Amino acid sequence: MKYRTLGILAICLLLGAISYLVFIGRGIQDRVVDTLPSTSDSLPDSPRNVTVRLGNQEITLLDGRVDVEKEGKVLHLTQEQVVEGDLNDDGRPEAAFLLTATSDDESISATYLATAINSELGFLGTNGIPLPQYASGTELRVAQGVITLPYGTEDTLYFVLVDALLEEVVVDAGVVFSGTLVFSDDAWTFTPCSGSTKSVSSESPSFAALRAIYTTRSFDETPLFMTILATTGENAVDPFQVTRILTVPNKGMCHTATGDALDRASTTTPNDAFEETVASTTSRI
């Protein structure tokens, strides 16, 4: 009788524990489901309606426009030059655009660059980067996963998307190149889309990253396309010092037949060209 009572008690405790775990499990599952965004109300289906971050303030565009108050004045923000291009190598085209802000009396005027990430749930706006005054009539462009914007008379600004953050590439004394990296006969070489093959210095700041990416993505003597930031040295025989790897697109390739280098400085130094991909990869929305 004693053992039967203990057995019944043990069964009751076991059933109670199972019921508790099921209840808790359902509660956890419900909370997880509640935190997932739905496709109907999470992200807009157009880059003209995204929310972007300008400093510490988030602003939401409506058909590419919005008015906000700053310093007691109304600023009119307008989206301009919306350009398509795959910035994160996921096969979906992101949108890069300029955002101009002006007050009625024109005492406040600013221009930002921002992007809208094309996700499965819709377009996700990123941070905006304030721009210096750029030359009138210059065009925002996207190629090889890099955003370029000429400004002044000879300079070009470069930007890349790192995860969900838009970053400016600090060029300093370097040059942006697109081309192919090859490891052959115990030597590393890089061939720009416009220019002759150069050796890559093993003392490069990004040499370890170059070797790791090549080992993962390619094989011996198989060219791997990428866009890099490098310094070239004063002499033509000097090796590349690669300071940063900007993008390694899966389907990147040189298209020198277009003759359309994105680095405007390359009009005087053609070997320093950052080449455009297929023309259709950069299009207006």
C-alpha cells in the first residue's frame, strides 16, 4: 500500500512537471513569435518610404520627402538620385540615394548619403553620412558593391555597406582598384581592370585577410575578383601595399570595354581606374 501511494504520487509529480514545461514552452514560443516582425507592417516595399538615421534622429520618408523641425526652423528633406546596385552580394539590388535638407530661408542646407537594404521583408534604411559640397551635376553610382560620388574637380568619395552600416572609405594616399587576385608559383599578384599586373607585398596591412579570402573562395592559380584600396609606390615595379579589401562580389568581373572608369582621376592616370561592372547593374529607380 505504501509503495502504491508513492508510485501514484510520483506519477502525479511527473505529469505536473510535463504540464508545466509545456505551458512554459508555449509561453516562450508565443513571446518569440511576438518579437518577429510581420511582412505586412515591418518594412516598406519601396526605398522611397524608408526610415534613415541622421545623427541621433530617425526620419521616415513618405514618397521620398519629409519635413522636420531643427533650430526652430522647418527643414525640407528630399530624396534625390536613387540608384540601384547590389551592395551586400545577396543578389538583391539595394538603393543608394542622396538626401538634401534645406530650410525655407536657405540658412540651413545639407546633403547626406544613405542606403536602403533590400531584405526579404522589405527595405531597411541605414545611417546617413553628411557630405561635403559636391560638384553640381555629378552622379551617384554603384558598381562592384561600392558607392562612388565625384566631388570638386578631381576627387571621388567611396562608400561601402558593412552589415547594416554605411561607411565611408578613407582613401588618403591610396587608390581604389577593381581586378583579380592570383596566387601562383609562391607569388601573389593583382591585375587591375585597367593596368598591368602588380605583385602584392606580403607586408601589406591586409595581406592576411587577402590570403584567407583567397583560400576560402578560390584555388591555386584561379583569379579571384575583388575591389581593394592600395598604395602603389613611386616606381612602376613597386608592389601593391593593400590596405583594405572593400568587396569580393561572387559575380564580379572587369568590363573595360565600357571605357567608363568611376575614378575620375583615372582620366589622367588610366592604370588607377576603378572599373564599372555591367552597365545594367547601375540603374535608376
